[in-house]
Amino acid sequence: MKWVAAPVVLSAALVLAGCSPEQQRGFLPAGSEGATNHTDGITGLWVTSWIVLLVVGIITWGLIIWATIAYRRRKGQTGLPVQLRYNMPIETFFTIVPVILVLGFFAFTAQEQSKIEARYEAPENTVEVFGKRWAWDFNYVNDDVYFQGVQVQTNADGSAQEDTMPVLYLPVDKTTEIKLETRDVIHSFWVVEFLYKKDMIPGQTNYMSFTPTKTGTYMGKCAELCGEYHSMMLFEVKVVEQDEYDAYIKSLKDAGNVGQVTNELNPNQELFVGDEAKAQNE
């Protein structure tokens, strides 16, 4: 085994040393590095998992190729080779190692997921997001202003028109909670570079908690097939310094967007209200 292990380890080291930064990050979206307080942990889990799986794969492929060559039928041989029924050490090894790998993946995934799903007790910034076919509304709860988006329009070549793109502004380095609602069908709020998405389900409120740690513009989209124009249900997230964020909030106030967008336009509202009233009567 030492003659097999040494070349495998050396080859893996050489391959990893020659990888580009994108490859070393597991081909995750460009710009995700350090985008929030969660992205580096997600990247570490993703890349480490692939390294472990590739090492297991290389060892497995190597043993298969070695067995194929070492035990091939040679010229002049006839009949079947000696048949082995049991080998308890090898069978025990092949049982224990996969169990350890599965438990290890589960433990590290659960640990990372618990960090991602933990809500802040007192977030510095709260935004309520409404998904609707096929656009987005944003309530900036702390500042009592709102933005209402329309469906993204396209140019002649099919690309999105930038001036029709809904934009969500977030202040950098502020603990943020996103309250997710939908007005109609199931949508999914996905900020690509944040490496995180969460469904928006009728009649249910979901939450995302994170801290944007790098200024920039990030791509967002609906990640749940929601109808004819699902592909155009796009938005952008701009993470900016506090003074730029304050200026944007002021522009919304100056435009008269004071208050909060409600759920009144929900076509399912009568259904939910009816069920609630029925439950109260019962």
C-alpha cells in the first residue's frame, strides 16, 4: 500500500498546487469570497468535501486499475482463478471507512448550517422582501420606506435592461435580517455570490440572517420555477457604505415612498383569511 499511497499523495499535491484561484475555491461564483460572514465557511465546506471525495476516488480507481492488471488472465491460463468468499479485515475496512466519511460530512454540514440559519437577536438592519410574479418589493423596516419593483424588461438581444432592474441596498458590516414573503406562488430568494438561497412560501414567513462584509453589486434571482417569466425575475443587491445607504433611503423618502408595502395585493389572501376565520369559528 505504501507504494500506492505515495504516488497518489504526490500527484494530489502537484494537482492542487497548479490550480487557479477559481479552481481552489471549487468553481464557486466569482465575487463570493468574503461577500458575507457566511461565504468563507460555505466555501471551506464545499472545497474540503470535494478534496476528500477526490482522494477517495483516486484510491478507489487506483485499486480497481491495479486489480485489473495484476489479476488479468495471462496467456496460456485456463479455467477460473481461486475464488475467495470472505475477507473479514477488508470487508470491515470497507464498512467502517464509508460510515466515518458519512458521519463526518453530516457533522460538518450540520455545524455550518446551524451558523447560517441562526437568527440575530437584535439585527441592525431589517428588510422585508416580497416576491411576486415576476418582480420584487423591498420594505426597509428600520427606516419606514419601501421600493416596489416591476418585471425586468429586455433589450432586442434578450439581455436585461439595467434601468428596470430592482435593486436592494444593504449597508456593509451591519447585521442584517431578510424577512421573506410571497404574494402568490412559491419563489426562492437567491443572491448568487452570497452562496445562499431560501424559499418564499405562501402563508409562511422565512428569514435569512447575515452580515454583508464587502461592498459591491451582486446578482440576485428567483431560484424556483414560478411561471412564464421566471427567468426575468431578477434583482441586484448593492452593498454600500453607510453614507451611500443613507442617501438612498433619503431618495426614497423624497420620492414619497414612505411607509411599508403590505400583503393586500396577494391573490391568495382571501383563501388564507377564509381559513383563519373558519378556524376561529370552530
